[in-house]
Amino acid sequence: MAANDTKTGDLLPDHDLAGERPAKPTQAQKTAKRLAKMRTEKGLEAFTVNIDAGIKKQFDEYLARTGKNRSKVIEHVLKTQVLRQR
């Protein structure tokens, strides 16, 4: 823009011509998206369960002692004890 140009500035919009840019995703958002994709691909779903603190402590001790995976143990118990055919 030339020093004596008084009209060009009025023709330009007040906002960025490229448009508003979305914010870059945070590391937590990237991780959440990656985990959601993994769960979808493997057909997994997450859910929350509220249990007694003493039972949870015993369960954590059992997992530490045996070296088993928490999700696999709970899935096995649900299949063999709760959802079994009677």
C-alpha cells in the first residue's frame, strides 16, 4: 500500500482472508483419538464400574501376584460366571 493510498485499506476485510484456523490438537486429544480408533478397530468398549475399595485392593493384589491383565480377567469372569448358559 502506498503512503498516499487512502482507499485500499477500506476494501480489505477485518478478518484474515484465509479464514479462521482451528486450534492445533493437544497431545491428550491426539491420544484420545488414537485410542478411540483402536477400540473401534478391535470392537472394544470401555465402561466404568464402582466397586468397594477393599475388593479393588484385593483385585489389584491378585493382578500383581499373577501378572494378568485387568481387562482380560474381568472379560473372562463376565463370560464364564455372569453370561454363561444355565
